[in-house]
Amino acid sequence: SAYVFTFGGGVRHEDPRSRDKTIVGGKGANLAEMAGIGLPVPPGFTITTEECIRYLAEGADFSDELRAGVKAALGHIEQAVGKSFGNPADPLLVSVRSGARVSMPGMMDTVLNLGLNDETVEGLAAISGDKRFAWDSYRRFIQMYSDVVLGVDHHLFEDALEIAKEDNGFYADVDMEAEHWQALVGEYKQIVARELDRPFPQDVNEQLWGAIAAVFDSWDSDRAKVYRRLNDISGDWGTAVNVQAMVFGNMGNTSATGVAFTRDPATGERAYYGEWLVNAQGEDVVAGIRTPQYLTKAARERAGAKPLSMEEAMPQAYGELADVFELLEKHYKDMQDIEFTVERSKLFMLQTRSGKRTAKAALRMAVEMVEEGLIDEATAVKRVDPMALDQLLHPTLDPKAPRDVLGKGLPASPGAASGAIVLDADTAERLAGRGEAVILVRVETSPEDIHGMHAAKGILTARGGMTSHAAVVARGMGRPCVSGASQLSIDMGARTLKIGGRSLKEGDVITLDGATGDIMAGLVPTIEPELVGDFGTLMLWADKHRRMKVRTNAETPADCRMARQFGAEGIGLCRTEHMFFDASRISAVRQMILAEDEAGRRAALAKLLPEQRADFKAIFEIMAGLPVTIRLLDPPLHEFLPHTEAEFAELSDAISIGVETLKRRADELHEFNPMLGHRGCRLGITFPEIYEMQARAIFEAACEVAAASGEAVVPEVMIPLVATRRELEILKALVDRTAQAVFAEQGRTLGYMVGTMIELPRAALMAGEIAEVGEFFSFGTNDLTQTTLGLSRDDSAKFLGAYVDQGIFQRDPFVSLDVDGVGQLVRLAAQRGRATREDIKLGICGEHGGDPASIAFCEKTGLDYVSASPFRVPIARLAAAQAAL
Ligand code: ADP
Ligand code: MG
Ligand code: MG
């Protein structure tokens, strides 16, 4: 039926919905796909995501159609494996697994071995000839089901197991024999009865529907919602439910379970990478209950580990697995993350998906797959998430810095991070909210920790391998992570920890190196990244496919230099006011502001001129040959004023004006609504000598640099906060006059442009007229967002969270452009501007210039360039290429 799609067991549906992630979820689609290409997938069925949405909308009720569909699909599994559900002689057992469109921590955990009860467990023991296996499966089932479906605290079961082992003098789970598991099952059932006041459900259909409901309900769980919000996943997608015949990795020493990647997800190296455990089931590998072993001989030898790799211990099953890796990579043309089980030497595939990877690995894989002929350059460019580059653009530990190494774990997610130790997710979130750098330290992480992991600079766990929850989530988030640091022990009561024989407490600073697994005491200095190797190659490909130019927002020589290294093709926004705050100049700036008349202002400006000229000279030299857009003074003047008594006194001495007079002038400058007050071009209109000084500094610097280097400098003088054509006309005339004067003095002329920011709704609407004067527009989308939404940039943080939570905004409109609203003004201004002046240059210089979604919008609107902060330049280059492809 359309509610349920079967897979495996020789069926292949014509209906493309049966392999569509949006309908059957990622896991279901890939299971169907793998079964379809002939891989050994245990048969099963998938309930669609649409049923989840319907179920939730209809108040947790199953439709008759769904009940009938599930019954028929169960029949399909029974037939395919020759067992029947609930049959005491030879029972079919199933797993119940959630699976949304994208893999999503926060969804319900998988329930394995469903279909076991007091009768079927005996049948399973008899038919398998393995009593221990049967009772081991039953105790696992009761624990999992009670935990994830019935909501019984799993610690109760874990404690009971610990006590059972202790009573029997056992050290590990593997020491437990059939009778011990059987006894434990008895205790488990008592725990459930005690906690819930009713017995553990024996009816297998009740078990099944209970699990299905729990998967559906988990879509609306708090942790799923948190994850969705952090990852821009819509609440309307719903999750599918996969019900699949069990295969058993816990049937003795010829059985096993594992997870693997077709390439190394941390480095991108073309080598199988994985972990496995003999005689184990499902989550044992990722849960960190036993330490998993290496998949390949090479990896085991490299780590100097003793327990045999799968390659050595089960060469035949391993050989089959390696064939599957090759086949899946060719089929999906991407690195795959695989879950498998070996039951009595026979290999089964339980999951495949495109694997999460570090940015470094993503680059290496993309480049190597092009070299291998698996994908083309455009696909490689599209495959790397621009935001993930962020990981590589940030500092790594200085290899020369001394390190006080406390211990070592697995290098689970690269990058370096320093911060104060915190031991739980809520504290991490709270302290990070106050701007503190924290490292989240846990025994192991679970989906409940997601918000804390997000808030932390780095993550350290005592348990869990490279595919543990902590490792996978940290890589996805780009947080450095060291996992499985076995020397680490945590005392939650005392909120202290021990590692490498040293004691630390919450709040102590440590440093993690996610690339080596080193855990260090204190703060270790870092060094700047370089864009070479695979990064350089991919950027080159991106540049080939890109139409828009990428500039940078920068004003200091250091930022300009870094941006050029990162590939900036000019400056889109040089904010001159930042240059005024410099300690050596602020008093001249204050003198200028507080002057009573033009003569006073001119005297102060004369002091600033050479300084400002030197600023521009440095920038023009670094940016030789590239366009540089300089915005004339923009902020309200009172931002520069002294605040403290001491500052007033100091200024009074410096410029010989009494403190009282200064204070009176400062009071006069006070504004109720400075963002809409005396700022932007309004300063130029009222105090033309300020803009005149700045224009003079620009042109004198440009002439000097052109004379010295011969390379053309192309100043683009930008007038901020223009609302009317007349404002721009007056100020352009001022700039032109100043340019002519300088050119006459210097005996040379230079090409330059005068344009404006479009950052007020009126300017966008009147763009046709304004373009008669302005030679370029730069969309100042920070202010344009603020003025269009009537939303203060500086005050909205307090309530924007609630707006995003309640779905009023999908994302913070100051981070990602409000394409529908503000975007409409941008589109309209671009059209009207072009209608007047065909070749008008159009760019964007708000924060949005570094946001991939906003960049895609700029491409669609046909802007000529985006401008982003230096660290975002490579991100913008890649995003611009993706937008053009
Ligand atoms: P997750 O989405 O958290 O990876 P899965 O649904 O993939 O959860 O299940 C986790 C693990 O449970 C799998 O990796 C696999 O080892 C085990 N598992 C799931 N279904 C089966 C099955 N039908 N037979 C055996 N093991 C299974
Ligand atoms: Mg899970
Ligand atoms: Mg899985």
C-alpha cells in the first residue's frame, strides 16, 4: 500500500516513492536501494513519513489503512525468512528503527529483538541451538524496549546487570552464561512491573505497535526539536519507521557487528575505516560498552593494538564487506557510512548513507574522487559544505608551543580548542551564553547533550570510539573532539576529574587537539591556517565556476592581507570610523566633534588627514590592482565621545577646553534614536569638511601609491545611508571637487567611482533616481534589514530566539537574509538601478555577504559581487560557485 513499502526478500517496487528519502526517510530509501542492487539486506518494510505526520496531527491514532498495510508487510517478511511473528516454535524477530529524511540524532533509538516473550524465547533457544544467545537477546530486548518505548530509566537495568556480574564474580558481559541471562531477565521483568505497575508486554503485536508509536512520538521530542532548530530542519518532514527482520551478531564467535566508512572520515584518506565487535549486537559498538576493535589489519598494526582485526579474524566475511564498500561507492559516488552484522559467518547490510566527515576529509575526498574519475569538478565543488570550511580557516595548535600533555584519547574530530572544563551540557550552555570558552567533558555523550556540545568549544569523552555519538556529532558540528580517553575518570558528585594521575576540577582550563587526541593542561597558543593542497585545488575549481566576485570587509592592514591570502578580489567595505578609534587619534576626533564651529573642526581634521591618508595608503598597497570601496564616516558622532570623568579631564587638557563646556557639547549630541539620527550622509550634509578631509585622504593616498607602484588603484567612494537623490548629488559634487583639486596638485588623474549604500527602504524604492547620480550600489543589508523590519540590530537578540523557536523567522534575519521581504527591496533596487544605468555595479556588504543562503540569493539577483569578512572569503567563494552551478 502507499502507507508502507516493503524491501528485500526479492521485491522491487516500481513506485519511485519506495526509494524517495522524503517518503521513506534516508535509512529506508538506502535499505531499499541496497536490496535493489542485490546486497544482502534482511527483508523489512518502511512506514512513510507521511503517516508520521498524519498520526501526530490526528492525536496519536493509527488509521485502519496503516494497520492493514503493516499486517500485509509483516506477512512479506514472514514469507521471506520463513518464520512467523509471535510463533513460539520459530519466532520472527524484528528491529524497529526510526529514519527521517536526514539522519537525525534525537530520534528514537532502535529497538532490537522485538517479538520476544516468555514463550518465543524458548523457541529461539531451541531453533538456534544456543540458549545463551536466546536469553541474551531477550534481556537486551526488555532493556531497550523498556527504556525507549516505556520510559523506564535504563540505569535500573544497568545496575541490575552490574550486580549480577558481581554476584557471579564476572568481569565482562561475555562471561555471563545462559542461566545468568535467564535469571537477569526475571529481574528485568520485575523492574518493569515495579516501575510501571503492569507487566512487560508479552503480546508481540502490542510490542510492535508500541514501538511504532514511540518512533512517531519521538519526532516531537524536545531533543529532536533542538536538533532541528540547530540544523534548519523543518518540523513538517516527519520520520519514517523501519521494521526489519533481525539478524544476529550475538550468535557466538562466528558472529559480529560493526560500523565502517569506505574512506577515513577524519582525514579523507582512501582506506577502509571501521570498528567491529565479535559476538555483539547493534549499539554495542557505538555505545562504548565494550571497546571496539579495528576493522583492518593495517589500522590495527598502526595503533599497535592486540585484538585481531576483522580482516584477520573473519577473512571471508571481511572480503565480502570490502566488495560491498567498492560497490556502494561506485553506486552512490560518495563516501559511505555503513552498518553491518555477521551472523554465523554470513554478512548482512543494515544501513548505508553518505558519511559525515570533517572539512579536511571532505576536501580530500572531493579532490581524490575527481582524480579517480568517480565525480566531476562541478560535483566536487557542490559536495563540500561551505560553512564546513570554517573548521580549516581557524587556528590550529602551534607545533612549537610547549604542551603539558595530561593524556590522550582518539582524534575524533580535528581542530584545536581551549576552554574551562564543564561536566554537563546545561552548564556548558549557560557559561557559553555568558561568552565563556568551555570544553564539555563527559563519560560519553548522548543526544540529550547536543545543546551543550553545540555551546562548547570542544568535547572530551572517556568512552566511545571514532564512531561514537560524541565523535559523529562533533564532526558534524565542526567541534574539535577527543573521544575514548580511557585514563579519564570523572567524579560527578565532586565535580572533579582525574587524568594521567593529575586531578582537575570543573572550571580548570584545558586544551584539546582533535587531530592528535592530545589532552593538555592550560591554554596552548595557536597558529593561523594556510590554504594549500586540496583546499587550494577545490578553491581553484570553485573559482572556475563562479560568476560573482568575492570581496572583503576589512580596514586594517592585517585583515586586508589575510583576506587577500584567502582570495579576496577587492574590498567591498572599508569602514573608516574604525580608524578613528585608535588611541593616538581619538583626541583629534573628539576635538573635531566637540568644536564649536567650522574653523575648530577644520583644525582638528587637519591633524587627522595625514593619519587617514596613511591608512588608505597601506590598504591600497596591499590591495594593489583591486577595487577598494571606502565608506565615508557613518556612525553617530557621540559614539566617539568621552564617557568617564577621566576621559573628559584628559581631553580637556589636550584641547584646552573646559570640562564643563565639553560636557555640555556632549549633552547636545545626545540622541534618543541614534541609529535613525545624525549619522551616515547626514554628517556629510551638515559637516561637509569631514567628508572632504576623508575624500582628500583617499585621493592623495591613491595618487601616491599609483606613483610609487604604477599599479592602478581604483577607489570607490561610498556614501552611507542615502535616502534621496539630492543627498547623493550634493556629496558626490563634494567628492568630485576634492578629487579634481588633488589631481591638480599631484599632476595626475585616476579613475574612481562615487556610489552609495542602499540601506534604507526609500533608497531601494527610489533606486532609479539615485542611480542617475550613483555609479555603484552596495546593499548594506544589516541596516536594510534593521530599517525594513523595524528591528534593532543591537536590541533584538533578546527576543529573536523566541521568534526563531516559534517559526516566525526560519533563521535570524541578521544572519541569513530575509529573502522574501528585504530581498524584495534588493531585487527591486537592482532592477531600477539597472534600468537607469545599465552598467551600474552592484554588490552586497552586509554580514549576509558571507552566508551561503544569502549568497545564493545574490547570484539569483545578478549582483556583481559579495563582500564578506576575511575569514568568510573562502566560504563565500565556494558558496558563490555552488550558487552559479
Ligand atoms: P541509528 O540510526 O542510531 O544508527 P539504527 O536503526 O541504524 O540506528 O540501528 C542501530 C544498530 O542496530 C544498527 O547499526 C545495527 O547494528 C542494529 N540493527 C538494526 N536493525 C537490525 C537488524 N534488523 N538486525 C540486526 N541488527 C540490527
Ligand atoms: Mg539511534
Ligand atoms: Mg544506524
